[in-house]
Amino acid sequence: MARKLAVIGAGLMGSGIAQVSAQAGWDVVLRDVTDEALKRGTDGIKASYDKFVAKGKLEAHDADAALARITATTDLDAVADADVVVEAVFEKLEVKHEIFRALDKLVKDEAILASNTSAIPITKIAAATERPERVVGTHFFSPVPMMQLCELVRGYKTSDETLAKAREFAESVGKTCIVVNRDVAGFVTTRLICALVVEAAKLHESGVASAEDIDLACKLGFGHAMGPLATADLTGVDILLHATSNIYTESQDEKFAAPESMRRMVDAGDIGRKSGQGFYKH
């Protein structure tokens, strides 16, 4: 497989995907709309490489070589010769449609167009292109350099060849894949965590148990590394609310109807670790 990757979006996910891909030998174009966003992304990648070097998990010369394989740009035309393009921007269908329409005109015919979305159906994203059979979901997990999983999502028209190439790419950057054969909103992992967070938030809202005890039950009872409410704080209560709302809109399944307290937390800005307050004080 050819080894030129373009990543659209230099946020936490996009820069993480760029980081592991460059480390695995891919030439990477990292594109965002502002130089500031690109600087934040590339600074984060360098800091992460430095940590791996300090811990003895990466040689300094390998880190330097990986960093040299990443080109940051605000020019979308730079994706033209990419073999794989991964979109990792805000979870809003209109934003993704705009990007995929542009990519469709720019990339070569055999390129794979992938989305890192965690909740929006791939079929809906692919509909903005003239090549839905070459569009696939590659849902990485945060932080990308540490998390082993990549969820591959087959859209309604995704071809077997596209799915195979997406797997080849994800495995080449060190990930283990699961395949989502039916393009339901939220796929497998987001549906599971959203259902768990919504139920945990309802238990907390109604005073059944404290956030600490709900999380402790999941850790000790089910062997989870982190409880659902701590996970919500880490991910962002706003992000999980957005994801579960997307799934509810698509499925009309009541178990994805977030409790009022979760909406009020977001209204008040108590969105987890990034704000200093969520289900816990940080």
C-alpha cells in the first residue's frame, strides 16, 4: 500500500492520528484552517514524541525522523496526491459535507476517504461525494498514541476493497480493528458508552448513588478501567451529550435520551476536566 496520508483537522484526534502514522513511516500532510491550530497540533505531537523518548519507548532519532515526515498546511489542495485521507473535524454533518465535497474534487480516483466520526452515519457523510464506495469510517480513540482500538465502519455503499485498505492503514499504524457492518448512528463503541453514561447520569440525578460510587461499581464490578461519569468528564460532557443526541435523533431510542441534569451542566459550562467541573471537581 502506498504511504501518503492527509489528515484534515489538527485538533487532539487529528494530530494524534498524524503522530502515530508518521511514527509508522507514513508521509503525512496535516491540514487545518489556521496557522495557530496547526502550531498547537504540531507542538502537541512534538511534546508527545519527547515524552516517549524520555520514557525510553522511542529513540530520539526516530522521533526526529517522524516529525520530519509531517507537513503542516492550511492549503486543502495539498491532499491531492494522498492515498488515504482521514477527516477529523467537529462532529457536525454540514461541516463534514463541505470538506468531503471539496476532497471529492481534489483527491485521486483510487484514494480512500475516511472519517474519524464517532457518531454520524458514514452513509450520510459519503452522500456528499461522487464516490460513496470509497468512503469509510476509521474511528480512532483518544489519546490516539495510547489507545489500541480503531473502529472501522462500513457505510451503505462502502466497498470490500475500501474496507480492506482502511484496515491495512489502521493496522500499519499499530491499531487493532473491529468492523461495524451496519452503519447505525454511534456504531458499536459510542452507543455502548452513551447508553452507560446516560443511565449513570440518571442514577446520579435521582440521588440513587454518588458519582464516585457509580464509577466504583463499574470499575470493580465490571472491570472497567474508568467509570462512565469519570469518562464523561475526561471526554467532555458536552461532547458526549452531542453524541448521544445524534444517536437519539437517528434511532428515537429512549435509552439515548440524556437526562435534564446533563443538559443543564452543559448550559452552565460544567463540561468536565477542561472546565474544572463536571460530575467531579478537577
